[in-house]
Amino acid sequence: MHLLATTNGGLEAVAAAELAELVGADATVHHRGVVEFEGSVDDVYALLARSRTCHRVLEVLADGRVEDLEGIYDRARGVDLARHLPFADFGVVGTRHGDHGFTSVDVADRVGQAVIDGYREATGDRLPVDLDDPTVRLEAYLYDDRFTLAVDLTGDSLHRRPYRVCTHDAPLRATMAASMLRLASYTSGDRLVDPMAGSGTVPIEAALAATDSPPRPELDPALAALPRYDVATFQDRLAGLDRRDAPPSDLDLDLDLNLNLDLNLEARDRRERWCRCARVNRDAAGLSEVVEVVRADAREATLEADCVVVNLPFGIRVSEDLRELYRTFADRLREGGVDRLVALTTKPEFLPLEPRERYELPYGRLDATILVCEP
Ligand SMILES: C[S@@+](CC[C@H](N)C(=O)[O-])C[C@H]1O[C@@H](n2cnc3c(N)ncnc32)[C@H](O)[C@@H]1O
């Protein structure tokens, strides 16, 4: 099967590395924020249960060159729709990039019509359309003359982690935190500190990764509605991974070791309000004993760690001199002998460190940079 996975734009290589690790996939970039690869139904179950960097996994139904809207209609009509889709309401999301004489809404419309026509021809039934909350969500991408139609297998995006009970004013997307941890080559033996942790996303994601805990243990995937997938098999797979609530007698040796790993994870923030928030999220993730939350000022507090992964303040809500904050923070990193720093910022020029790697990415309406440094 040809599959797509969506992720944070600019971090496709990080998602591809995770896909290789989890299912042996050889993923390449389809377009910004989307990678493509070959995989099996089993790989889909594994990715929905374990991927930390991806947002959605989709199965490609049609893929090829087209010249115009009629070409798009023909490609979508060519799909064996009765084999792939249930009798259920569906919606098409169109995305277009390039020079065309029509819009992404036109793309979605033509695909929608082709799906209705093709399904009726095959089964005699007219599929109902629901654009707001469809049971079956189709993605139609037109990038220059390449048209790809895919069905979403995920449902609710994987970046919505259930532990996020308390929301920060400027929260880091959990999939981005997980990607930054990969860029930092974080492993369970490292002492990791996020000195400006806000609601605690980075150390919580580190703990979930170190214990191989599923990022979405409660996921009710969209594939449940699709004919070629077996949701019970997926749920079994997911339940097998999530051992945090299981009684100790049910744990095999490896998992027991995993849960008792001596993790060294600290979330710091100078504001008590965010320390409380981080504790709420940490506890919701079942990690009360694993992540320490400490009130400290990053300009002053000693910083001894193997790994620092941080979403630096961008200066929109902080009135203090941002350059000064970045400068004193860099001093603490050097004094503490920190091995690896991965920092997300919109002001990379303020950090007086030479990055080994940098990733440019859109962050809401801002342009941000992830810097990978060895301070
Ligand atoms: C962009 S937010 C981090 C958001 C976090 N990654 C999350 O997902 O919730 C930056 C945080 O840095 C904290 N902060 C700003 N200056 C600080 C300082 N000098 N020392 C410690 N924390 C600081 C702010 O209180 C804020 O919570």
C-alpha cells in the first residue's frame, strides 16, 4: 500500500527517521509537511499506536499526473471505491499548490462528484456528504500536475495528546516537542531539563518516549469505519503498549524495566502558574513520579544536564530584554557542561551559540527556527 503521513512542515526528515525506526519505511517528501512511503495494514496500526512526530496517516487511493479538473475527476473515478469506502458520509479536503486556473475548492468539488458517481455506479447507493464532521475524510492534493487522493485513517490528529489538561498561553505542539527530542538524540539515560518548560510538554514527551508509552492511548481511529481494516486488532495492539495502569503482575520483565527506568527529567519555569500547569499535565500523563517540576529562573539557576530541549520565549509576551535572557541562558548552558541543546525560537540571532544544524519552519503566523547546538 502507498501511505502518507503528515507532520510539522520543515521537520519531514525527522518524521521519516521515526517511520524508518518504527516500521522500516523508506519515506520521502511528498510536499511540505507530508511524507510518502510503502507500508502494510500492520504498519498503519503500529504508526497510529506509536508515532510521536506524525499527525495523520493516510492511505493513497489515486496518484498521478493530471492536466485539468477533468483529469482529476477521471483519476478519482478510476478508484475501486466500493472496496475502499464504507456506506457512510464523507467529505473531501482539497489542497492546491501551483499555477492552475481553478481553486482548491474546485478540486474538492470534482473529487466529491467523482466519488459519488463511482460509488453509485458500483453499489447503487448515493454516498451522503458531510463537510463539517465526516465519517470518511478524503484528502485531495494537487501539487503542480501531481494529483494524490488519500483517505484518512487517523481521525483526531495525533498531536492532540490527552495529558494536555492545562493549556499554556504559548504551548509547543507535542509532535514538535517529540521531533525536537529526536533531534537532541535524547535517550532514557540522559538527564534532560527544559528550563522554560511552561506546561511541561518537552519532559512529558521525553518520559512517554523513554517508556515507549503510546502518545494517544485513547485513540478511536478513522480506520474503524473502513472495510479493509480491523479496529479490534488495532485496539489490541494499542492496549498491549499502554502498561502504565496495568497491575504489576501483568507486566513482563522488559516492560517492568521500562517503567522503572531511572529517568532524570526536569521541567522548570520561573512562574509558579506554569509550574502548577506542568504538574497537572504530568499527573494526567501518569508520570507524577517521573518528571520533576521546579520553579527556577533560567538566567540564574545552575543548569547541569546532558540534554536541554526548550521552546524559548519569542518575546511577544515577555517585556524583559530578550537578548539578555538568551545570553545569560547560554552562559548557564556552558557552565553546566550541557552536551546537546535543541531550541525553538523566532530570534535565532539572539542566541550566542554556533548551531550544528538548523531547521526553518512556519510557527503559526511566525517564521521559527530550531537550532541544534553543542554548547
Ligand atoms: C514559549 S513558553 C514554553 C511553552 C512550553 N514549551 C509548553 O509547551 O507549554 C516559554 C516559557 O518560558 C518561561 N520563562 C520566560 N522567561 C523565563 C526565565 N527567565 N526563566 C524561566 N522560565 C522563563 C515563561 O514563563 C513561559 O512559560
